[in-house]
Amino acid sequence: MDRRKFVKTAGLSAIAISTTGFKLIEENGVITTNCATSKDMLGPFFRKNAPIRHDLTYDDNPSEIELKVIGQIFEADCDKSLSNIELDIWHCDHRKKYDMESEEYKCRGKIFTNENGEYWFKTFVPPPYQGRPKHIHYLIQESENYQELVTQIYFKGDKKIKKNNWVKYPWDENRILNIYQNAEGIAEVKLDLFLKRK
Ligand SMILES: [Fe+2]
């Protein structure tokens, strides 16, 4: 069931605003949210001015799983897709290093949503580092109408997720993504994002 329908049929039995600003909806003891993307930490490895590109792969990478990441960006009303939204993505390379200096901007990119609010990029599943689960960072900067969104995606089955303080609530689990094989035979994950109006 999509979340919009859930919100309608749940009858809004109980609503509270969490400390992170989400509406929490309680129905039969189950707490969920309306359309919102929970935040995660920016971390120390963000770099400005990453190149605009959809392909973050590189030649000397022995990692096995090439991954396509897709999704759509909406307003928090769950419905209005947002075109031309700038999204920064970054993760560590196969040696667990973040490229902080080189002109290559390895494993970093900037993409924009298309006219339907869709985004995609190609990369690989990065390794875990410093006890953290495998993850990819996302940043959408504050714009005229929307608040900044800083978040991360994780991958289902990663046992390190349990230890991660940033994935501890039910709504954070939306960002733990299932890897499936798409029609082209490529491993793929999907995450829709929801931006809050100012
Ligand atoms: Fe990281």
C-alpha cells in the first residue's frame, strides 16, 4: 500500500510531531510517517563542486556489484514531483577512502531530477568502513522553496546496520534498500525522496 493511501485510510488516529519534525501516525500500535525522508548525518567527507555525472564507476575497481540507484523526488504532500532538483551523492571507494583532494572527485557526483522528478546514477555497493554499514550519502541543498535534506541510503541484509544510531526508528527503515535485478539484469535499488517546504 502506498503511504498516501495509508494516511487517508488510517483515519489519523493519532498524530504527533517528532523531534525531527515528522508527523508520526499511530494506527493499531504501528507508528509510521507521512511522506517524509528522515535525515542522516552529513559526515566529514562532503566536498563541494563535484562534477555533474550519472556514472560514479571507475576502471580499477574490483568490486563485484555494479549498482544502479533510481528514485523520484516529491514534495512532502506525497504527490507533486519536483524537476531540476540538484542532488549531491558521494561514498567511499573500494579501498574505504573518500577522495578529498583529487580533481577526479572519485565516487562523487551531482545530478538533477528530470521533468518527472526522477533521478538515477550508476555506481557500486561501497564497502563498510570504521564500523559503519555500507552507505551512500545524499545532499539536497536548501532552495527557495524547500528545506535542505541530508540523508544516507543503506542496504538490506547489512548486519552492521543494527549498530548504526542513525537507523533506529521505523521510518528510517525506508532508507534500507533492497537490491533487486532490473529488466536490464543490473542490480538496482530505489529510493523516493520527499522535500519539506520552508
Ligand atoms: Fe560515509
